[in-house]
Amino acid sequence: MNKKYIIAAAFLILGAVNQSCSNDFIDVSPTEAIPESALGEIYNNDTGANSLVTAIYAKFLDWNMSTFAWIGVTSIVSDDADKGSSASDSGSDKDILDALTFTPSTPSFKELFASNYQGINRCNQALKYLPQLDKADPQLRERLAGEAKFLRAFMYFTLVKSFGGVPLVDHVPVTGVEADKLMTLTRKSKEEIYAFIEKDLKDAAAVLPSGTGGQRATKGAAHALLAKVYLYQKKWQLAVDETNLVTGYSLTPNFQEIYKVSGENNAESIFEINGSGGTAGRAIQQYSQVQGARGTTGWGWGFATPTQGLYDAYSATDSRRDATIIHRDMTLYDGYYVGPNTENKFYNYKAYSSNYRDQASTDVNIRYLRYAEVLLIKAEAMNELGQTSAAIPFLNQVRNRANIGNTPASSQADVRSDIWKQRRLELAFEHDRWFDLVRTGQAQAAMAADGGKKFIVGKHEVFPLPQDFIMEAGGLSAQNPGY
């Protein structure tokens, strides 16, 4: 028996098409890889069913999924963050990302591409095997299938925002089946990927339970993500319709409380990735350490440092500024003092762990969907529909929580500008800024203002597909224009 894993991500990188699609083993990392035969033995129960989907969530804890590459392609590349660290430390390619001089061989894009397909494969495995677990509770299996579809949609949304059209792998490929090989190597259009995402999220919303807290995918999370997917496609009325279905959530009165351990999975949280911290914990690998203050009184590597432009974009009264940005000569909420001699002027406060400050495994969560963003999505979509006066109260909810009062804007154009600004200030370092700049057409001007960086219209709207993938595709998939 060929004991290979069912790990579809490897097939897309480094010529592993014919090495990685065996049906002998199931990938349930980080715990183990289990034989397919075990489905009818120890895994045909509620615990076994849960393990298939827990493995998908666990992928978000991996270094290649949520840490150095992801921080690079979402924060450092944007006007919210500089490379940081020391001038002599390139961070592999973070200096290239910061300068917008990246190429198809830039390592972070390979990690971004591979990690999401690894996660998608775990989703496909779960959707394949859950129906076979006839000794597990049927309602549980239905809910778990909904979670798998939500997570698959989440990862395809990351891919389509990053690369445009990508291969649409909707089931576990089988070695030797030519159609499956073509599936893994042939790009679909951006529109086809979006249609697939929409279907997955509608399917998920139909079976997921209601509830708040963000620990696992819920009905509210599916509707919120679908609203965001519609926003990116400028399907304004559909975006509004989905935000209306996101109910039961509320804004956290004190903005900084969201990012403490005590604020995890609270009433504002719609979906977040959870890290438990400590040596035995299941943390997002080195997420805090990579972004921690560097040098004297520091504890980390110092990458992805907030720009002066981001700091200056906040008003002095905005409660979000000092909850988002650590600066020199600052006492943090837990009493820790950041002295005047750290290597960089600013650091990401949202990545700070009080309990495990200097450890690789920390208890920081990544907040991916919050109720504040739903309000901003609703405001933006309504404003684009010409319902400006009706949109303003939703914008004002976010502004008033930040202690900056109601918007002074009244025209559609001015309200649009304020919504975009509030998205930046509210969601800084929550991995949205670059994609927001691109989808709203602000990227060229924003990059020019950020040290004169050159955003090339017609090229930089998407990242280059990894060169390894293009070579493996052998003509089945073309590189993005300009690369």
C-alpha cells in the first residue's frame, strides 16, 4: 500500500501532482494523519467527525498561513506598515514587499498560495468523509459540513483577492485521473471563483447555528462574510441584504478591550482565529513574536511597524490610535513599560500578548470579522445606492465608539471618503488594508503618499502567481499581467 497523505496543497507546488493524492491517508494535522480505513472504526462517531473540521481550523494556526507571509502581503505591502525590524534584516522578502518590487519568485506569495490550498484540501476531505460517518449525529454532521464550506469560502476569498482567478479545487483530487490533474493546474476566472464562494456561504448559512462569540463559524459569520464578498464585487443591494441578517451582535464599548484576552470571542466578535498560548498551547505560530517591539525593552522581531502616516491619520481624541499603535515611552494596559530606545518608533498593539509577551506561542487571536465592519459594509453599500442619509447613522455608530463624534460629511462623495477612512482606522492590522486600497481605487495615490512607492495600475491590483505553480501548470495557467 502506498502510504501517502491526501494533501492537495502539495500538488499545486513543486511538481507534486503525482505524489500527493493517494486515498490511503487523511490529513488531520496537527494531530496526526489517519488511515482512511479508520473511518469505519474509531472515527465513525461524533469525536471523529469533529476532528475532520477541527483540522481545518488548525490550519489557521500555521506559520505559512497566518504569520510571516500573511503579515507581509497584507500589512507590510500597504501604507499601514513599514517592514520594520533592523535595516540589515530583510525578513526574507519583506523589504521587497514594502517597496512593491516583488516578482513571481517572491517567497511570501508561494506560502500564501500553498497554505490556503492546504486548508481547502482539508475542507474537501471533511466534505467527502462526513457523509460516511453514519454513527455520528446527523445534525452534527450537517453543522460541520456548513463550517467546512464557510472555511473553504473564506480561503477562496483570500485567494481571489490576492491573485484574481485561481484553480477551483472543489473535491479531493485522485492520482491518475486526468480531469483532477487539470482541475488543480487550470485557473478559473475571478467571476467563477466568486460564484463558488457565494454558493458555499449560502449553503453554510442555511445549516449553521445562530449565536455570537466567533469561536466557530455561525450563521452570522456566513452572512457577514457574504456581505463582504458582495461588497468586493460592488453588488451593493445584496451586501445590504446580508448585513441585515447579521443579528445579535453589538459594539464593545471600549475599543481596546476587544484585543485583550478578556475581549476574545465577545459580543462584537463574528469570526476569529483562536490561540491559546503557552508551550502546550495551540497558538498562531509566532504571530505576536514577529510583530513584537524590538531592541531595548522589546520582546520581538519588530516587523510590520505602523507607519507615521497611519499614526497621523488618527485624531488625538480617537481612542483607537493608542489601542492600535504601541509607541516609544508608552506604558501598556498591563503596566509594561516600552522605553524610549526601541529599534522602531511604532509597533502593532493588536498583536500584543500580555501573558506570553516574549514567547513564540501566545494567546493572541486574529479578529477577522467584527460587528463594526458589518456596520461599515452596510454604510458603504447604502451610500453607493444613493441612500446617503440612511447610511450615516451606521457610520456614526463606529465613529462614536471611537470618541470622534458624528461624521461632518453629508454628500455621497464625502461620506464615501469618511467610510473608507474609518475602515482604515478601525481595521488596521486586521489584514484588510491592502485589499481595501485596491478595491476602492485608492492604491496608487496611497502608495505615492507612503514614501513615493509606485503602484502600477493594471499590474499591482493582484499579486503574481508563484513561479513554481506557473512552471508546473505547463501552459494551463497564465501569469497575471505585468509579471
